[in-house]
Amino acid sequence: MRTLIILLVLAGLGLWWMRHENSTIARSFEKANRIAGEQKTQITMLKNQLRVAAGIADGNERAQVDLRDKLAAAEALAGRRSNTITRLLNENKALREWYDTALPDDVIRLHERPAFDTTADYLQWLSESGAVQTPGQSAPH
């Protein structure tokens, strides 16, 4: 009988120990599931961000290609215009003489201005600069 009681006590202790282990494992499993869910959410969010970034990169690449095409067209146009000007200067002596003459002082002054850091600096410079002379009047020195 004593052996039976000892076996029952051992069985009870074994059952209690198994129940304790089972609850510990269940808590660990719940924690692992919660972490896995959080990671799945984060992976989904990162995939969406990657998709958006890839879309932006594709748009930027298309814009760069478009800008390169426009630059090439502008360079070609500038080259054609330069060739046309050169051809016209070579063909027309009066145009060549006009092209070689110096600009009037007032026009040169209009093209000269300092570098500005802000728009306020530019506006101040504009308000301080003198008015353009009326044609036919001499500029003050």
C-alpha cells in the first residue's frame, strides 16, 4: 500500500510538473506567435515601402531620360542656331559689322549686376540702382 501511495504522490508530482511545463510552453508559444505577427506586419509595411520607392525610382529614371532627350534637342537647336549665325555673318558684310560693334554703355550696364544671395538683396539692389537713361541723353559719370 505504501508503494501505491508513493506512486500516486510521484504521479501527482509528475502531473503537476507536466502541467507547469505545459503552461510555460504555452506562454512561450503565445509570445512567439505575437512576435511573428508583429514581424509579419513589419514585413508587409516594408514591402509596401519598397514598392513605393521602386515606383518613385522608375518615375525619376523616366524623368531623367526625358530631361536628357530635351537637353540633347536643346543642344542640337543651339548648334543649328550657332551655325546659322555663323553662316549669316559670313554671307552678309553689314550684319558682320553690326555684330562686331560694341554695345552702348547703358546696355552694358544693364547686363552687369552682382551675385545675390537672397531675393531681398536683389530687390535692394534694384531700388538703389539708377533708372535707365532715355535714348539720346548722356549717362551721368
